[in-house]
Amino acid sequence: MKGMKFYGELITFILLFITNFRVFFVRHTKTDPLASLAPISFCIAILQVIAWGFDLFTGLALFISFLVLLSNFHALFRYSENLYIDHYSPLMKFWAIFTSILSVFAIIFNLLFYPVELNNHKLGIKETLINKTGTFRTGFEDAKPFSFTKVFITEFKKNPLSQLQNPNNKNFTNTYQINTTENTDNKNIVIFISDKRADTQYYKPFLQLLAKEGHTIYSADFFCNDSKWFHNIADSKPFRRFFLCAQSVLTPQQFNSQRELYTYNISQELKAITNILSQKYQNKCKFFIITDVMGKTALSDFEKSNSEKIIGTFCLDSVSEYKTAGYGCVEQTDPFLAKILGTKKESDLFITKYLVLRTNQAIQNAINQAEKN
């Protein structure tokens, strides 16, 4: 899915470059149909923000496309009236040069920080999105067509039809050989609650590889009206991650001062997702819950008051080798943020695989202990 975001951005920047560079190739009087690429690029940039959220790349695409749209306003008007042109003004050429340079820079920048993706089919896993609507106060139900989705629950589990169940298939080989019993009886379900400086998509390689080991995993992203993080537009799905990341990097003291609020919000999420899954499995399952930095206190409190539902917990930041704690697997999913945090892109997923190893060990230990009891 991150690859779709990348290609969407790349297409936007290429269209912007074509839109800008056309002004240098006017040789005779003609209409200017390529001017229509300006509003098309702007619309694509807006859709990218809505679909994937606001970050440096989607923000850059939105900014450049807005500049191009403004600079092509008169060209669009002439084209809509079927008027002919035989030259462009010096000011138009200046803006074309400026925005062309920005577009080329953006294309190079995008290619340099291309995300690393894992293919579900090659891993032998199945990914399913479950949409819910509602609030923490009133409860949640399946989202109907044209209703506003407030909870995005992603299920990762081993695909029983996958060719990877053939032991001779060598399409993907783990660095670590992990012995595990496939969790096909659904008695023990793994729940993942992310740090809000990321969401499911930014932990996806970890969740995919953990599911490959036979676990059924549910990762939930909540964007409810009665769960406030900033009490403004930054609470919305496209902007929450960006503003939390920016705050934690630029003003860490202010970010850390909000820990009680974070704990309260994540406590609500833990209660909600366990209730949703308990209903789904008719209270016949127990949960192993994984979280990251922001959810540590909430998970500890929840475990104490709901011990009958939980067989074990694990916090990713307990792994010292995990240098981007709280931000997810950004070495694969957001290499630019990884660079800001002092790490680099990891195509071999070494640390992510080690996180899977440690998490899988914790799950197996919890299952073994529960069976003894």
C-alpha cells in the first residue's frame, strides 16, 4: 500500500513537470490543452492527502500543484474559451522554470526515499480491512456504504491457500528461523495498538512477518469524535500522525507533557478493540496485546484490570535494538523520517525481523504458560 502512495506522488510530480515544461515548446499558434494538467495534478495531490495522510511528500505535491494551478490560471481560462496562443509571458516562463525545478527535485527526492514493501502473496498471508463506525461512548458497528468510518481494523493472518505452505517454496527466507505452532484455532488472538506517531501502515512489515509465523493479528486505528489529541483539525485522520511526529521531534518536552492524555485515549482504544473482538469470537478467545511507547502505561493498567481476557503483553520499545521506538518500522515505511531519527533505510528488514523474533518468543512463552495453568 505504501507503494501505491509512492506511485501516486511520482505521477503527480511528473504531471507537474510536463505542465510546467510545455511553455518552452510553443512553435506556432495553437490551443493549450496541457494546461488542464494543472487542476488534474492538484486534485490528485488532494486525494493523496485524504488517502494516505499529510506528510512531507504529500505536502510537497500539494504545495507545488497549488503554485502550478495559480500560475496557469490565465492559460486555463484561454483554453476553456478555445483561444489560441503564440507565446507565453516572461513571468509565466519564470514560474514555469521555478516550478519545473521544484518538480524535478521532488521526483529525485521521492525516488531516493522509496519505501520497502513486502508482498502478502509471497509471504503467504492474507490482509483484510474491517471498517467500523461509532464512538467510544455509544459503541461501534460495521460501517455501511456512505457512512463515515471511524475505526480501521486490519486483520493479518496466514493464508491457508497460499503456495508458501509448500516447504519447497523458497520465495522468501527469513533471516531468523523461528519455530512456532500455527495459531489456527483462534483461541489466542494477537492485538496490536500502535503508537500514534504511526499507524498500522507504518508497522506493516512487522505485522506481516509476525502473521507469517502463524498468528492471527488485529491492528486497530481509531479516529473517533470523542477521542481528542489536539482538539483541532490535527485530530483528523490525514493530519494526526504528521502533527504528533512533528511535535515529538521539534518540541519533545511539550509532547512528553501530554502523556496522561495519550494514556487515557489508548485505554479507550484497548477497551473498544477487545470488546469488538470478543463479540466477533463469541468470548471464546483470549488476547496477547502488543503496543509501542505511547501505549505502554495504558496496556499495563488494562492488563491489571482485565487479566481474565489477556494471556500476555509485549511492548516493542523493550527491544533495545529498536532505534525508532514510537515511530514504527520507518526504516522500511518512511525512510526519510528514519534519516531524521538517525537511522537509515533497511531493505533487508534486519531490525524488523528481530522484533518479530522477540515478539514471537513472548507470545509462545505466554501461550505455554497459559496451557500450564
